[in-house]
Amino acid sequence: MDQQALSELVAKQEIRELAMLYSRGVDRKDGALLRSLYAEGSYDNHGKFFNGSAPDYCDFLERSFPYIHVSAHCICSHLVSVNGDEGEGEVQALAYHVIPDGKGGTVEDFMIVRYVDRYRKVDGRWLFASRDVMFDHRTNNPIATPEGPSPSWTDDPGYTVLSSRLFARGAQA
């Protein structure tokens, strides 16, 4: 394998890890991690939910965290193209949330989404330059209100057992 092909393969893996860190940040309610994944001047367009700058999007998510009992973003496929220090890609994912219904009850919110992304390499790290989310399918089904508190991510084995910086809470360096 030549050096250019190897460099492109490494870049694609780093970008795929970026998308997985985004999912982890949302699902573990880790605002500092999310903020570290966007390049300066980037934006996030979640359609009717949010459309604006990445810092404002992270603020929006952090305000939402207390109302999300559980969240799970599962990446199904991720196509990536790299050209130097820029890239683009499409992430297909399943997004599952247990959230209030606004009427005193609880719903399972399930979505099939596609993230249409642009990436930029900054100081040796791949970051989101933009994210546009397409909602291919969405259902909201009433469920019984979950008993007990939301999962505690501070005690979660994903943070307490795994020792690599990749699994630490907060910003990636």
C-alpha cells in the first residue's frame, strides 16, 4: 500500500471516530466532549429542532440533557471522502430517546437519521465543519414513565474502567 492510500485510510478512521465521539457525547450528556468536536466557525442544522452555530447547538443540547432519560445513537454506516485536510461524509444512524411528551407523560422517540457532514483537519485533528441532519423516519410512542433516575454517567464503567484518553469524560485533545 502506498503512503497516500495509507494516509487516506488513517484519515477516514479518524473521521469515523469523530462521528462515534459525537454519539458518545450526546448519549453520555457530555457537553465538553461535544464542544471539542467542532471546528471554529462550524454549524449544525438539525432541521426544525435547531439550526445555527456549533457552540449554540451545544448550548441547546446541554439545556436538553436534564429532560432526556436515556439516549442512544447507533451508527449503521459511514461513507467518507477525504481530500487533503478536508473531507465529507454521510453517516446513517438510528437515534433512540426516552423523553417527556410535554403533557406529563413519556415517549420513546425513534429516528432514522442521516448526517451529511463536512470535515476539516485542524492542528492534526479532524473536526466537524458542518452537520446537516436528514430525518428519514421518526416515531413517537407513549411509554410508562421510567422508574428511578436517568443513568449516572459519572459512575459508568465506560468512564471508570476504560483508561484510554479516548474514553475520558470531557474534551478530546
